[in-house]
Amino acid sequence: MPLYDNHAPEYTDLPNHGKTSYGEKESTMKVLKPQEIPTQDAASPLFTGGPVSRQPLVTPEMSNDFNLGIVHFTAGARNKMHLHSSDQVLIVTEGTGIIATETHQETITAGDVVHIPAEEKHWHGATPHSAMSHIALTAKGSKTTQVED
């Protein structure tokens, strides 16, 4: 059987036809369209340099394992040095930004993927001349600790 044969099975061809066994909660796949998710002001002492907004995509109520959201930084906006209790992954979706640790700073652009290990002090945001947006992924229950005033 080929791995991919350009034939999408009809819903009726799927095993269990949406039923669960042994009292399991039925999971429902969701397609999220960011253009349909309202943007929220992300005003917080964590941010500096200009307005920041966010769009929560996968919330703690939706997932047993992780949080996922889009963060939009206006030109010059960034977060202050901070750390997370879990790993964080950033996927740059628009613009040009900066990711920095206590010892390293690098420019990031659309398509770049950044892995930040748990407890590593870092900051990220837009450059002075370009807005930047990224998708942020952390573990459910991850705590953020600001370490810069």
C-alpha cells in the first residue's frame, strides 16, 4: 500500500466512525484560521518599545499538552529578558526580528524556527525598522518569569 495515493478516504471509510471505546472522551480535530481569530492587546510589564498583540490559537482548555499562539510585535517592540519553565519554540511568520540570550543575539526572519530550552534567559521582538510576528509554542502549564526590569 503506498504511503500517499492522492485518494482521501470518505468519512465512512474511517475506522470507528468517530466512536470511542472504554469511556474515552471523543477528540475532535479543529482547523484554526488565524485570520478569523480576534487579535487581543498583549499589554504587560513583560513588553517594551511599542504595542504587542496576540492571537491565542490552541489554549490550555483545548489541549492536554501545549499552548500555541501568534504574537505580533510592532517595529521596535520586544519582550524583556525572561525564561520559561518549559522549552519554547518560535516560528517566525512575518517581518524581521531579534532573538537574544545573555551571550548571543541573532536576526530572525519569516520561516526561521527557534528552539529555546527551558530556563534559558532570553528575549525576542521586532527590529527598530520592521514589525515581526511569530507563532509561540510552550508546554501546557509553562510559567514565564521576567528577569529584566
